[in-house]
Amino acid sequence: MGSNMAENHPVGFRWPMKARERGATIIHVDPRFSRTSAAANLYVPIRSGSDIAFLGGLINYVLSRDLWFHEYVLAYTNASSIINEQYVDAEENGGIFSGYDPKSGSYDNASWAYAGPPQEANEDAAAHSGHGMEGTSPAKHQPARDETLQHPRSVFQILKRHYARYTPEMVEQVCGTPKDLFLQVADVLVKNSGRERTSAICYAVGWTQQSYGAQIIRAAGILQLLLGNMGRPGGGIMALRGHASIQGSTDVPTLFDLLPGYLPHPSVIKGDDTLEKYMRESAVRGGYWSNLPKFMVSLLKAWYGDAATKDNEYGYQWIPKLTGDHSHVTTSAAMADGEVKGFIVFGQNPANGSPNGGLQRKALTQLDWLVAVDLYETETAAFWYAAPEGWKPSDIKTEIFLLPTAGPAEKDGTFTNTQRLLQFHDKAVDPPGDARSDLWLVYHLGRRLKALYRDSTRPQDQGLRHLTWDYLPERTDRRWRIRDEPSAEAVLKEMNGSTVADRKLVADFAALKDDGSTACGVWIYSGVYPDEGKNMARRRVKGDGWVSSEWGFSWPANRRMLYNRASTDPQGKPWSERKKYIWWDPAQGKWTGFDRPDFPETKAPDTPPKADGTGVDLHSGSDPFTLKADGRGWLFAPSGLKDGPLPTHYEPLESPLRNALYPRQDSPVAKRFPRKDNPISPPGDAEYPYIVTTYRVTEQYTSGVMSRWVGWLSELMPEMFAEISPELAAEKGIENMDWIVVSSRRSQIECRALVTQRMRPFRHNGRVIHEIGLPYHWGYKGLVTGAMANDLVPLSEEPNVYIQEDKAFTCNIRKGRLR
Amino acid sequence: MIDTYKRLMNVEPPPPAKKPRGFFTDTSLCIGCKACEVACKQWNRLPADGFAMTGNSYDNTGSLGATTWRHVQFIEQAKANSSRQDQRWLMMSDVCKHCANAACLEACPTGALIRTEYDTVYVQQDICNGCGFCVPACPFGVIDRAPKHGQFEPGTAHKCTLCYDRLKDDMTPACAKSCPTASIQFGDVEELQQRARRRLAELKARGETKAELYGMPEGKEAAEVGPLHAFFLLLDRPQTYNLPELPRLPRKTMAQRYGWSAAVGVGFALVGALVFGRRR
């Protein structure tokens, strides 16, 4: 669901194909019949934007027919935990949870907490809801639990009530999915889950690029926990990333609200005045996040070296603190208002790749300077003379620098792929002419900036002055023309971490300390370079074809599957011989198996939780979800999310339909950008009656920068088109290959109509709703050019991860051309 | 005397025969990614053929040609009702069949078309004079003449070489190498044929009743052109994929055609004699 894997991950799709050949059932739930649908055993149509209703339907199916994996759910999830008395579910409150403040459009999640005395991390969990920072600590008490699951405020009963109305009939009404197909999906999932069998769910941006994307993934998490599919071979939820190393870019990261390794970025709003306060509030006493101070201090030591001392909080004050939302979408809006002076763009192409293209391009005109670093001249670099707005170059005040960069084969480095696997690749050839690797550009920019600020005494410049910045190799590599290339391995070693005193690489993050004696750039990557000359990401041992632990390096600590403790029963025996993965070996007194256990290695299954400990000591020997404060998989999320503890169906911000489940139409906390240049259609807008979804095709790549300059790829998908059903085409008098104009409240574009049975109308309560599809690969540079689908997309933000909603919005179409 | 000729003309002995090599293209595994098309063009340095959308599903390649040696077809099927019953999207990577009795080779008057030691059909570019006889001879419409403007000598014939240069170095042809789902399988033809029979039985057992093999020695399509060394597993009738049910070999019908030509000639002569003869 939410993924077109065959088209967008064709190489990875060989594995589902192999599984299919060995008898697995592939189900594709998608608004379009795509190449993935063609390869699937079962295609199930769903209206864009209704994924939570569908998954909620499955959850209800499993709960109401008592098909959940009892032993797993009782032992490994928070089903038995009891929730606060103040909690009011969306079911009883018109689609809104307790704690909502309509004025600020945000939730106070205090009432979602576990029942009992106030917990130490509750108050700041809302503030620190970075990726992975999900902690309510049961530290001061064990959460109140009812193992019979009968307590009305137990998570299990709340869950049951919350999804009771998500019936197969409701799914048909909301999603437009025929009831019999939905029931077929439910049946296949249930039959392929349990002790002997497991099912996996794959998703991609079809889920994330919605105004409640994180909640869709949560819904999948609930379903997989109920079916016992987490932490087990063949199970899990697979996030298919959109680019080759986008996983790496969130790990290291390029996200504004995170420091490397998913540590929350210090923030003024959260009151992170001192390192001590930041660490106290960010660390969670229960679970592995209790180690946060070790990771943070080691990070500061990696960044500031000898200048970071205990007396100056290891340089904590040199890190700029967040003052608000600095995400891409918000920054684009600010840029359009002239609030941003300069912009450096690496491998990104907002002029046609980001939502509301017209606004994005206008934003570029407001800059003083723009540096575009890419393989080709992007739409972003060329807006000043080639944008469809037809601006006169003499009227553009922005000074633009286009820096040519190196392709993957022209530089050393790592890719981190979807399953957290780091693979190192070697440079094969020098980049042409003046082109340099991204690493070269960043390194030499930093070097020159440091030289410029060498003598500055201003406090805000001290961080730059003290930044460690020594990545040039000891010996220059005489094979290459470019002699001042920094060493990618030196960067990887810094990420791995070392002791400060003797600069010895550490074996993994267990060796990190919070007293300044270790330095580590990205704690989760620690172990990738455990010894001189031992780059684990270089390993290419094919192994058994099963876990293949010696191929590359998988974070954390080369574990291939997270939470794999859940692959055994509470006593440490595999749930089944067929699905065995790791297990407790009583003779040796440790966990062993095919993969590295994601659990303290000698902690016996019957270990009771320590009442006065910290970290995973607070968990029992049968609590597999070690990053969680209570060690359990969260069916109900007492904290960590900004839009509710349970996934709830809302309509997209733009929808032709009314929410059939709740009076509340759309996400109460998704961010809109109510501005003149970003109008959003009201629900059921008669002027824009059709749903539109955007996507990619195999032949082109994202905004086209890497594919529209390649003749062999361009000829395969040469023109922008809209996919529409024969039914809609007939209604509008459109023939295949006719020119059509697609319009939204933001803009209008012209393209060819590709009339195909692969698109279909959806029926909702007898009403027919049409959906059209738009690939977004084209722009105004390259061998092939064409209209930009993103011009139609509204600026908006999902509240947890700040992503725009472009998988479901509304449009109109007509036959003809713009002019 | 022949030996002397060979010595004087510096004629190399042909390389020793190898096991026949070919492709088994299993369309039930194709995901239509077109990696084969791109890999083929990249390895063989073939140019892009222009940037025009066809509107025929996702097929913007159109057909095999002088500079397109792999072509992925897209066939959309569904009942024209709202539930789209029996919806399928068939994909098939087409290629030169490297027929055992190759019509193009028989039609070639210059000897430019040869059978290699791998039992594949290959055009020697330094010998082809661009006569074009091979083009109408091919019952599959595979071989094609180079356009007037382009990187090849205008008019010369081109088609898949089964990556002859790669075979010489014991490498897998570019298309098969790049195929992510093993839809294109390369190997010894006999072994591939056995694999194909097993695969068909497997699919039939799974309920793919429409599945069939195309180009096997026992198939009726092999009656004239012989077994195809690039053969296919199809999920529908050959016509669905633009493949002839019975590919003809021009030679087989030549006597008949000469006969017809002669008869027509005689007929015209008779009519001429009758019409013009009287005037005298």
C-alpha cells in the first residue's frame, strides 16, 4: 500500500517476485492499476487519501473476530496498559481527541498518558517528539496493567471501541473498495500471520505525503502488532525510500529538527538552555534512549574536539537552537515573502520538485543569492531565464551560482538503503572538468569559512572556529587528477567514533561515555569502522542468502532486524521452527541465532524488571521493544505524535467528499498555509471535483534532473501526461492523446491525456468520484520538457514530519490547451 | 587450390562451434521496467530514436528497429465495465528470435548475415551493402535498415547481435544482465528449453491456463523457421503480443510464387497477344 514498488524500486522488487514464485501472495492496494498491480496476485482499488479507513477496517476485522495473536499481543504490546482517566477518544468527540486547543491548532497530549502518578517524561514528550524519541517513562512505577484486557480504559478496549465503526461496509463507502475484495485482503493477511506464518507491509511516499502520513504508518504498526508480525522474519513494515540514500540523509541527518542519530535538535521553544537540561528532558529513563547523554556528549566531542570540555558544556552553546519550524515547506513560504537571503541547494530541485511550483519559483526571485549544486543545470538553477513565468533576466535580483557536482561513480562514499544497510562504494573515475564531489564542496567551503572567521571573537562564531575539520587524507591519492579530495573514509571513521585520549576507534556505541572521553559523530553508525583498515560497509560476503550478516553493515550494531527478540515467545523459544530467527540458549546463558540479537545478550527471558534501574534494566526479559520506555510495542501511543494517540480517518485537506466517519472533516493539526498564493479548495468544491494524485514512473527519476538529460531514458517517457479513466474521458469528450488542461486552485497546466482502464472511478454512497493521475517528472530544462505537476499541489504540512500532501488533492480538467 | 586461395587471401578459419546460446524471455516475470532496452542501447552504443509519446499504454518505443534491439510491449486488458473484470497488464520484452532457419540469412546475397559459432544470427557490418533483402524476409519484422541520418552507414541492416562481443568474453548479454526479475534468461538453448517446459508446467498447475511457450522445437510456429533461439513464455495467444501464429519462411513459398508469377506472365502475354495480335 502507498507504494508502487515494481515501478519505483524495480531492482528491489526482484525479492517480492521471488517470494511470489515461492508461493507468497502479493496484494497491491492502490488507486491506480500500475506495473506493481500487474505483478501482484491481487489488486485492490482504493481512493487516494483513505488509507486509514482501510487499515482501520483491517484492525477492526482482526479485533472483532478475535483473530489477533493472543500470546504475542499480551506479552509484547501495551494492550493491557491502562490509560489516563482524562482521556477522551475521537469516537466520543466528533473525530478530535482530548487535549485539543482549537486556537493554536495543536494537542496537549497529557491526557493520553498511561494511568497512574505523573511520569517524569510525560511533560516533555510532546516537546520532544523527534523521530524515535517516543518516551513516556514508566520509571517511577510500572504502568497500571490489566492482563485480562477487560478494563474499559485498557488500551485493548479503547482500540476496540475506536475502530468498531470501521466495518467492511464503511470501508467500501469511504475507500470505494468493493467489500468482497477488502474481505479477501483481510482473509489473506490473517491466514498468513501467527506462529507459523508472517506478512510484511511495504509502503512509500504514497503514505507519507499525506496530511496524516505518520498515522497511516502507525495504523500499519497496530495491525502488524495485533497479528504478531513485528520483529519476526518475513514480517514488519518496510519503508521504501524515495532515493538511493535517503535513509542515510535522515540518519546523519539533513533534517532541521534532528541531530545525527535521531537526537532531537536543541530548541529555544522547548527551553533547552543548558546541556544538562536538554539531556535531562530528552533522555527517557526507561529503554535504550536512557543512554542519550552518552551519544550527545560524544557527538559534541566529535564536532568540537579538544575545545569541548566539561566546563563549557562540551560546546553545547555553539549549536544554533531552533526557534520554530524551519522545514522546507515553511522556509519556502518565508522565502517567497523575502525573509530568506541565501539558499544552497544540493541535489534538490524545488522549482519543479516541491509543492506549489509557482510559489517555489517566486521564492527564488526573492533571494539575494542561490547556489545550485547538481549534475545538470536544474530548473531551480535556470529559473531566471527559463521559468514559464517568462521573467526578464534583467528583472531578477538573485545572483546564481551553478556548481557542477560528481556522480556516484566519481566519488567514494556510502549508500544507506531502505533496510539501514550501509554499503561503501569506491570512486572509479575523476569527475569531468570543474565538477567536484559534494564532500569536496562542503569541506572546502567549511575550510574557507573557518579561515574567514579565524580571528572572530563574536560568540556566534565560536562554533565554526572550534569545529573539527580535518578530512584530508594523509597521503594524496596519485591515481586521481583531483588531489585535494577529502577522505570519505575519514568522515565514516568520525561517525564510528573513537576514544579521545588515544584516538582508537570504538567497537560500537556500547563503548560511548558521557564524560567526554569518547567522540562519535553518529551513534547509530558506531561499529561501521571498528578498527583501522576495517570498513565494515565494504564487506561483500554473500553468506547463506538468509540473513547475510557479512554483507555491508546494518545499523544499529549490524543488526539486520530490529526488535528481533519478538521472534521468540516470552520464554525465548522461537514461535515456530519455520520462523525461527534468534532464541535463548539456556546452556550458554545467552541469546543466539542467525542475526545479532536486538536485546541485552545475556538477559534471560525470565529476568524481572528492576524497580530502581535505568534504561533497559527497567524492562523484563520478555519486553522486546527496547527503544520504548516500557519495552512494549505501542498499539496506543501515549506520546510522541502531534496528531493523536490512535490513527483516525480524516479526509485530505482537499477532498470532494465529506468525512463519513466523523463531523471533523480533516486533520485538526495539519498545517495549512493560508496565503493568497496558496488557496485550498473547501470540501466538496464543485469547481474542482476530481481527486488527483502524483507519482513517478520507472523511466524517469524524481524531478527529472538525472533522467531527462539522458536520451535513452527520455525517449521511453518523453512527454508529460495525465492518466484518466475512459469513463471520465467520455464525460469530458476527451480522446486518448488529446491535449488537456488540468487545473487546481493554485495553477493550471497542459499535458496529454492517456486514457486507460488502469484508472477507474470510485463509488461512494452511489456517487461517482473520478480520480486522475499525474507523474511529476517534467520541467523546462533537459532533452525533454513538459508541464510540472507540482505547480498544482498546495503547500501544507503533516504535523509530525512536515511533509506536503501531494498524494491526494483536487483538480478539474478540460479538453484543450492553455493558449 | 582452396588452401592456396585461403592462404593468399588471408582467410581465417571459422571459430570452433560452441553450444547454441539464446534467450528465454519469461513474460510472467516481466515488470516492464525497460532496463533491457536501456542496457542494450548503452552497451551497443545505439542512439535514442526521438522523443515522441505514442499514447499506446507505456510503450513509447513502438517497435524493434535498426537502433532498437529490445522492445518492451505493454498490453492492457480488462472488461469494459466499472469493476474491470479480468484486468491484466501484459508486458513482454521482444527481441530478434535468432531462428534456427533464419529467413534474413537466407535472403542475404552478400554473406553479410552469418551464423556464429554460438548458433546466433549476426550481421557483419563491413560486408552488408544495404540491399535490404533481409528486411521483408524476416517474418517477425525484426531486422531493419539504418536511417539516412544517424551513426550507421545509411541502409545497412541492423538487429540484435545477442551481444556477440560479450559472448566472446564469456559475458551475459547486456539485457539479460540488467533484468532485475530474471524475465530475460540467457544460456544454452537446450537447457533453457528444458527450464521453459518446467516453468510452463508450474504455471499451468498454478492456474495460468492461457500460458504457452512460443518458439520451442515442438511448437507449430517452429514448422518453417525452426526453433527460435530467443523464445518466449507468453500469458496469452501469440497474436496478443504481435507474434505470428505461423511465421513463414519465404523460401518455402518461393516455388509457388514463381509459379504464380510465371502464370500471371503467361496470362498477360496471352491477353497481349489477343489484344494486340489482331491489329496486325
